[in-house]
Amino acid sequence: MWVDLAITLVKILFIIGVTVGFFAPILTWVERKQSAIMQDRIGANRADILGFTAIGLFHCIADALKMFTKEDFIPEGANKILHTLSPIIAVVPAILTFAVVPFGGQYTIFDNEVNLVISDLDVGLLFVFAIASLATYGYVIAGWSSNNNWSLLGSMRTASQMISYEVTMGLTIVGVLMVYGSMKLTTIGAIQEDFFKWGLFLQPLGFFMFLAASIAENKRIPFDNPEAESEIVAGYFTEYSGLKFGMFFMSEFIEMVTIGAIMTILFFGAWHIPFLTTTTLLGWFDFLGTTGSNILVMLIQVGVFFSKVVFFIWLQMTIRWTLPRFRYDQIMKLGWKILLPLSLVNILVTGIVILVLN
Amino acid sequence: MELLIFYPIAGLCVALALGVIFNTSPVGSAMCLIGMMLGLAGIFVLLQAHFIAILQIIIYAGAIMVLFMFVIMLLNLKQTASADWVARDKNRFISILTGVLAVGILYKIIDITFLAELNSSAELPDTFGTVATVGEALFTDFVLPFEVASLLLLAAMIGAVVLAKPKLD
């Protein structure tokens, strides 16, 4: 029992370390640097420690320090409790989703079965969907409690946009569910050991719709109407400063990682290398003994999983710096008139194909 | 161990439910209601009904309350002083009636739970409350109520479209 508890604790610490400790700060730098490269600029390169700039990496530390030391401002007439609570409500779901996301397979280490997922829920896929939908409240409450019309406009846009795209997201998930016949994310990941069973091939339409819907849920360009700087100042977080602003910022970056992880699990072969099964890998390193080969394969597969996540983060950033912002009515039209019917057709076609093949 | 988790969650649910009633701002009430629904989901998890718990979050806490919130913001309801609240005479009669009915239902529920002897710990099968089990029950034993419910939802959906259409044109 104590061993299980310790293993779970290590997994939780690992996930929090990777998302909050590594990806969130690093991505602020990556976003600046990538946009700079794409626009033929140099980008962040001034922060230095004793003359070393490390290609601008110290900007992460500088940013964090800045967030901590800035004045925490609550506007007059704002609801103090909700104003303080909303950044927390926004950031918690983003991290919580990782509770059911497997970042590796199952390994035997010192006679212990280690399953690289914090909680292997039977309803994992639905859990992701449920928790993601809760994030809406953080953004909506933020705008409402600020007592500012720009903020209110921003949160109205957030609510309508997130409700619209949640429908598509939910229906795409149904397609994935039909193909794999399970809601357990570990099972879905394990099935994709076979390269030709990757979600990308079984649900090609679902893949693109899920990508579009999840970027819309994360409110990044081209779907960033809720915080459109050129229209409504900064949308729902206009009245936020210091660490609370930082938390909204952080939740956006963590959500990018979450999206990457979910996409990897559902559509991109999870922790598997194409054409290389776990058994083959274990066979290669057989000379290291059971524990040794298992640990090595575990490290390789976790590495593969996070490389795929990084790929999806890169994809999202490239989209963000390539496309202009959609107009509000275009977003609604895309969500309700194009993606929703398409996702329904996707379910229908998937059902027919499954029926015919069986 | 289960009671150790049950009592804090149940207490929180009751406290938040009271918060819904006594809050003077609509958004505050809505937030309390969301919290209470999440607490109920927790109780479902304690009962090994993971699927129901997740549905509770998706449907009530996720979908319905977001719409509530949206409407509250659309109307931009602000905090009102409780002194402004006056109960109308006909409402007073209805509230007393519903109150009595609610107490009656509660009494009946307590009665049933005592009769059912829920304390007797029966062994649960491993598959209890999983998606597969619930789905199987839904599409075999309860297929008629399921279809009727879906028809009702469809009717509501069409009704909403019909009501909104003249305003859009």
C-alpha cells in the first residue's frame, strides 16, 4: 500500500513539475522567440545573469519575478471574493485534466506494476471533457466580477464561444469512443501500439475538428475574441494585474500542454513509436534484466510522449502566429454551421463503417 | 474511511445549498449552486458511480450552470439589497405549499432509506457503475424511458428554435 502511495505521489509531483514548473515558464519564452523568428526579429535576449544571456532563457525567471512583485490591484466596485477566486478557477482545471492522462504505458519495476497515469478512471475521456468545461467559469466570473464593461464583453464572448465549441468537442469525442470502444485513456493509448490504428487514420476528420475546437476552447488566435486587444482592451482580464494576471497567462500555456497531451493520446499514437511495439523494445534491452530494460523503455516512451506533446505545442504556436483573428460572427458560423454538422456526419459515417466492418 | 470523506463533502453541500438561498447576488447564488453540484458529484464517486458523477459535472455543473451564468450576465443583474425583497400574497401561498410538499418528499425518502436497510454492506460487483454496465442497462431494461426522454429533449430543442426564429428573421 505504501509503495503504491509513494508511486502515485511521485507521478503527481512529476506532472505538476512538468506542467507548472517546466512547460508554463518555458513556453512564455518559446512563444516570444518563435514569433520573433517567424517575423524576422531577434526576440527576447536581454535578461542576463553575470553577462550570460543563454539565448534569452532567463526571461522566464525575470517574468516570474516581475509577476510576483507587481501590485495586486482590485478595481473599485469589484466583487473582491470572486475577483480573487476566478484566476484559481481558471488554472485548476488545466492542471487537473492531467490526472487521467497517461504519459506512458505499464512497466514492471522491482516487481511493482507501474502504470504511468495518476488515476486510471473508467470514464477518463469524459473526465477530461467535464473538467475542461469547468474552466469556463474562471473566465466568465473574471469578467463579471471586475465591474468593467470591457471585461464583461470579454466574458460574454468567452461564454458563448466556449459553449459553442464544447458541443463540437463532445461530439468528436463520441467518434473516438466508437472507434476504440473504451473511455479509458490508457486503453485508447494501448490500442494505438499498432501504427495503423492511430486516431489520425481512424478519425481523420475528428482529428482536425478536435484541434480546431480545442484551440477555440483555449481562446488563442485565431479564436481570441474574448481577449481581442484591438477591440476590447484585454477582455476578461483587463482589470487583472500581478500574479492573478500571471495565473490567467499560466492557465493558457498549461492548457496548450493539456491539449497537446490529449491530442497525442487520442489521435497520435500516445507513447508508441510507429512500427515498434513495447515488446520489441523490451526485447532489445533484454540484457539489462527485467527492471533495467523496463526503466529504459519507460524513459524512452515518456520521452516519445512528450516529444509528441511538444510537436502539438509547436503546431498551436505556428497557427497562432500565422492566422489573423476571426470575426465574432465568423467564429459562431464556423462552430454552429460547419463544425457541428460535420461532427454529426462524422459520427454517422463512423457508425456505418463500424457496422459494415463487423 | 468512507465516512471521513462523506461528512466533509455532505457538510459542504448543505452549506453551499444554504448559500444559494441566502446569497443576495444572483452570481453568488449561481456559484454556490455550482459548488454544491460538484459536491454531489463527489458523493456519487463515493457510491462507486463514476459515470453518474461525471455526467453530473458535465450536464449540471458544466452545461446548465454556464447557461444560467450567461443569462445572468446578459441581463446584468446586480446585487440587490434584501430590503427590496417583498413577497407577493399569492406567492406566499405557493411557497408555503411547495415547502410542505418538499418536507413531505424528504420524509418519504428518509422512510424508504430506512426500509431499504442501506447499512447492510452488500458486496458490489467490479463492473458496478462503469460506462459499459450503465449503457447496457440503459439500452436493454430501460430503453423505453430512454427513448421517451430523448424525444422530450428533441421536442424542447425544436421548441426553442421555433420560439427564437421569428426574432431572428
